[in-house]
Amino acid sequence: MKRIKAISHAIFVMFIFSLSARSCGQEDLDILAPMEKAEQEALYSTIQGFVGDSWNGSDLYPDPCGWTPIQGVSCDLFDGFWYVTALNIGPVHDNSLSCAQDLEFRQHLFELKHLKSLSFFNCSQSQYMFPATIPTGNWQKLAGSLESLEFRSNPGLIGNIPSSFGVLKNLQSLVILENSVTGEIPSSIGNLIKLKKLVLAGNYLTGRIPDVFDGLNELLIFDLSSNSLSGSLPLTLGSLTSALKLDVSNNHLEGNLLNQFANLKNLTLMDLRNNRFTGGLTLSLQEMSSLEELVLSNNPLGGDVRFLKWENLKNLAILELSNMGLTGEIPESLSELKRLRFLGLSDNNLTGNPSPKLETLPCLNALYLSGNNLTGELSFSKDFFGKMGRRFGAWNNPNLCYQIGLMSSSHVPYGVKPCQKEVNLLESDSKTELINGDMNETFHFIASKGFSSCATNGFWWTFLEKILMMGLFLSLI
Ligand SMILES: *[C@@H]1O[C@H](CO)[C@@H](O)[C@H](O)[C@H]1NC(C)=O
Ligand SMILES: *[C@@H]1O[C@H](CO)[C@@H](O)[C@H](O)[C@H]1NC(C)=O
Ligand SMILES: *[C@@H]1O[C@H](CO)[C@@H](O)[C@H](O)[C@H]1NC(C)=O
Ligand SMILES: *[C@@H]1O[C@H](CO)[C@@H](O)[C@H](O)[C@H]1NC(C)=O
Ligand SMILES: *[C@@H]1O[C@H](CO)[C@@H](O)[C@H](O)[C@H]1NC(C)=O
Ligand SMILES: *[C@@H]1O[C@H](CO)[C@@H](O)[C@H](O)[C@H]1NC(C)=O
């Protein structure tokens, strides 16, 4: 009896031990681990610089890596001592450290010798009253450890991207997103050969994109969108052979599209919209066989839309080619892109009669052909117009009309005249009826799951939202 009790007791103890070992064993040991005084002081001072002098770390968090952890600070053990490995400043969680208005980068930051990850979110708010700049010196002290450096949504963060970032050889993620950073992109970023993510979007960067990307063949995300970058695309973009996403939209870039795009076999998203690219479509585009989203709209590119073998881009789900000065007839090969959900060809100089084969695209949810010089009779079926509703756009094609047989249905394409001349589309009664019908159609469409087999990612939802907004907007005017 006694023995059984002893054994069960032993098992119980072992059970408890293994339980605690699994869930928090590291911590049990760690609480006993010390932190070097210098490391602790450097941490307190660094944070105090960010959150303000009234913050007294040694009072509030006497054991910052042990039993009084600081929200946003992570630590790890090296040779039996605690070191700070991650520092996240800004209101990510309810109890996160919030920044002082007059953010200060103290030199103590660079004494945190095992710091792997540093991020600032929604920190510096006013570029006029309390501007902050990224420090330029001493980054080499973090060169061995720093893997991730992120500044997100800090409108008060001004000044340049320090060229000294080029020493951070272990950096895998450099994100400077939606701040007020100015100046040129330093060519030293070409040294960051371990980068997987380079995001400098939403700042006031100017000048050319440096031609320094030939070593960055691990890069997955390249996003320089929404700046004031100018000049032509650098040829070494063609070295980003691993890249999944390339976004330089909303800049002042010019010149031709690159032949080197053909190397980007894994790219799934390319967004070049709202720039000044010219020289027509390049054959290299049809070599990017992984492309799911290709957005080139609002560029004076010109040239014939039939130049490419569109059928090669089998994975395309979103193709946005509006307002590009494209000429020629709508290529029938587009109807071979069985995954296509969005096709935008508005505001070009397209001619001819749209092929009814586009209707056979099983996932197509939006087709915009407005503002061209398409001619003849739209020969899509009544069901197709019904399914698409306001997501079919063909207005502003003066020589286009719809079949008179559709007249009885509420699904006449908006802004297109019937092939018989005498009915006036803009008679107020028929217009209201049309709008109500379409609105209902749109919401009904959203509520139904009819398209879920085709919708696979979030990007599409933002697109869909924009389209809906556009539809609502149009129906209000
Ligand atoms: C924090 O508080 C301690 C004790 O209350 C004090 O000795 C120390 O000077 C304070 N540190 C700062 C930076 O205010
Ligand atoms: C950022 O901070 C400002 C004020 O400091 C606040 O009004 C805003 O909601 C914050 N934004 C986010 C996304 O947390
Ligand atoms: C492209 O993607 C495939 C599959 O994900 C991967 O095996 C391959 O290494 C990638 N190519 C490059 C150049 O990264
Ligand atoms: C496109 O059409 C507009 C008028 O609609 C015309 O001014 C322009 O020259 C045309 N461009 C091309 C490339 O055909
Ligand atoms: C549209 O095309 C027709 C011929 O199909 C042509 O006569 C007309 O000039 C074109 N209109 C514009 C604005 O290019
Ligand atoms: C809107 O759609 C619903 C469901 O399809 C239908 O019952 C209703 O009558 C429609 N309303 C209008 C105004 O067309």
C-alpha cells in the first residue's frame, strides 16, 4: 500500500514537473538568471528616450527580463545572462509603451548587443512640432544581431534613410512604411543581401531607384509604392528572382518596362500603376508565369494590347490595364485565362467588338470596357449581364449598343444605348429603376457564396470593395 502510494506520488510529481517543464520550464530557470547592469541600464535609458523622462524603469520594472516583464520587450539567454532581443515601441497592445511626443533616440540603443528586432509603430505624430529623425551613427554596433528594423505609421519621422543602414548585413526585413522620410534611397541598401522584405512605401522619397539589387536574390517583397521616385526602373530588378511581390505604384517613374521582368518567374503580384511608363507592353510580361495580379493602369504606355500572348499567364486573377493608351481589339486569348476575376480595360483606344467568349470565364466578377471606341452589338447573354450587374461597365463607347432583346430585363448595361435608336436611356424613370435593380444585385452578390471557389485572397477583397464603392458612387451622381 505504502509503496503504491509512494509510486503514485512519484508519478504525480513527475507529471507536475514535466508539465511545468513544458509550459514554462525555461522561465523557471530564467528567473534566476541575472542581467548585466550595463544591459539593464541601456534598456531603461533607451526606452526612457522613447517614452519620456517621467518613465522610471528601475522603479517599475526591476527585473525586466524576469518577473516584471515590459510589454514590447523580449529577452533571451546568452551564456547565462539575459539580453534584450526585441524592442517594440508604440501602441500595439493596450498596455504597450506609448511614445513621448519628443521621441529621442539615445546612444544606449546601440549598446543592446543582442538586439534582433526593433520596431516603432504610430510613435512620432507631428512632423511640425516634434519631428524625429532616424539616427545615422553606430548602426555597425548592431550589425551582427539586427534582423528586423521597422518604422510604421510615424508621420513625425522625417529626414533621410541613413546610408549607414548598409552595414546591417544580417537584416532580413527593412520596413519604413508611411512616415515622412525624404531624400533618395541610399545605394548602400544593395549590401543587405539577406533581405527578404524591403518596404519603403508611403513616404516622400525622391530621385531614382538605385541600380543595386543584383545581390538581393533572397528578396520576397519589394515595395516602394506611394513616393515621388522618378527616372527609369533599374535593370537589376531582374535579379530579384525569388520575389513574390513588386510594387512601385504611385510614383513618377518613366521609361520602358524591363525585358528583365522575364526572370521574375515566381512573382505573383506586379503593380506599376500611376506612373509615366511608356514604350508599350514588353514581351517579358508574358514570361512571368506565376503572375496572379498585374496592375499597369494609368501609365501612358501605348501600343497594341494584342502584342502579348495573354494565354501564357494562366494564373492571372486580376488584370488591370485601364487608361494606358492601348489600341487594337480586345484579344480573344484573354478568354483562356480561366482564373480571371477582374478585367479592367477602361479608358483606352480599344476598337472592334468585344468577344462574347469573355463570358465563358468561370470566375469573372468584374469587366470594365468603358471609355473606348468599341463598336457593334454587345453579344453577351442576358444571364451574363444579370450576373455582373454594375460590375459590367461599357459606357462611353459611342458606337456600341446592346441587343434589343434585353430591353425587358432590368439588366441592360449601364450607359450603353439599345441598338434601336429611339429609346432614350436617360429618361428619369428607367434610370432609377436601373439603379435600384443593380444595387440590389450587388448586395445580393456579396451575400451569396457563388464566387467563393474563385476568391482566394485578401487583395481581391480590397479590389472588390473599391469596385463596390465606385458602383455606389456612380449610382449617387
Ligand atoms: C528612478 O527611481 C529611483 C528610485 O526611486 C531613483 O534612484 C532613480 O534616480 C530614478 N531614475 C530616474 C532616471 O529617474
Ligand atoms: C496613433 O496615435 C494617435 C494619437 O497619438 C491616435 O489618435 C491613433 O488612433 C493611433 N493610431 C493607431 C492605428 O493606433
Ligand atoms: C520559386 O518558387 C518555387 C516554389 O515555391 C521554389 O521552389 C523556387 O526555389 C523559387 N525560385 C526562386 C528563384 O526562388
Ligand atoms: C486615342 O483616342 C483619342 C480620342 O479618343 C485620340 O485623341 C488619341 O490620339 C488616340 N490615341 C491613339 C494612340 O490612337
Ligand atoms: C472610332 O472608330 C470608328 C471606326 O470604327 C472611327 O470612324 C472613329 O473615328 C473612331 N473614333 C475615335 C474617337 O477614335
Ligand atoms: C432584391 O433581391 C431580393 C432577393 O433576391 C428580392 O427578394 C427583392 O425583391 C429585390 N428587391 C428589389 C427592389 O429588386
